[in-house]
Amino acid sequence: MDYKIETQNLNLYYGKFQALRNVNCGVEVNRITALIGPSGCGKSTFLRCLNRMNDIIPGVKTEGRVIINGKDIYAPGTDLISLRKKIGMVFQRPNPFPLSVRDNVTYGLKIHNLTVQQDWDRIVEESLRNTWLWEELKDNLKKDARLLPLDQQQRLCLARIVATKPEIILLDEPCSTLDPIATEKLEELMRKN
């Protein structure tokens, strides 16, 4: 079977502590896949392996293979910028950039040169509509994103990812700050994309 994401004997260590042990799994194309387990079992660590976010943590050692689109992302010479352009991630706690609402949404478009600037207003509106923020923020696009309530910050982080149209979206408990209605809408958005 062809998988979009496949792990083979994936191990991860924080110093001497082994956080992941021989993880072998496959995720099919166009599937929503959930990781279920108790707090502290390594779900977030595993997700961060899929776009090499653990690389920035001192003392982390990764063994095994993570294959995305048929290529081992831990192979020497892997272009991390290109990898992270394909794989967006929304964390459990909102992490808006110290920029305006609009600049948060267009950030990925700018750094990856994904579209011409003339399209940014349309993409900002579309992304904020897709994350149910447009009506709430359309008159406050210049507002510092860090001043938004937590639920709006989280939806803004999702809008920032949605704007870049990544191949894969990793969600690490993104609904922890959302109410049940927003959670249902997020699930609907993931099914649609």
C-alpha cells in the first residue's frame, strides 16, 4: 500500500530518556488520522517528528525512518524549509507571531513565495472565513494578534496554516482552547480540505 506518511522503527531520545520506541505506522492519502493515548505517552513528540520540529531541541536523537511522499525526511540533505512548507502544524497552545492579524495569515505566503502580493487580501479573507474569524476580525486586521482571546489566537494559527495550503496538516490538540461549536467547524474544515 502507498502511504502519504510512513514510519519505520522510529525511536526518539531526549538525552537518555527514550520517548518513542519502534513506532511503525502508515497514514493513507486524504485520510484524517487520530493519535489516542494518555498524557505524556509521546503523541506530540511523534507529530513533531513528522516535520522535524524536534531537531531544534538540544540533546534529541532520532533513529529509524519517516517517509513522506516516498522520501525519508531524515535522509542527509533534506531541505527543511521545503519540508515544512508541505507540512503545516498547529500546536495545542496558540502561538501567534508578534505581528498583526493580517501579517500572521500572510507570513507563510511571504517566506515561501507562494503567491503574488495582489492575491493576499483574497487569501486573508478566505483563510479567516475558513476558520470562522472573518466576521469577528475583518475590521481589526491590523490588530496585534497576541492581544486576541485564546480561542481567536488558535483559529488564527489555523488560518495561517490553511493560507499556505500544505499537503499535510498536523494538529496537536488544537481544540483545547475552542468551544464545541468551533471544534465541530474545525472537524468540518479538515474533512473539506
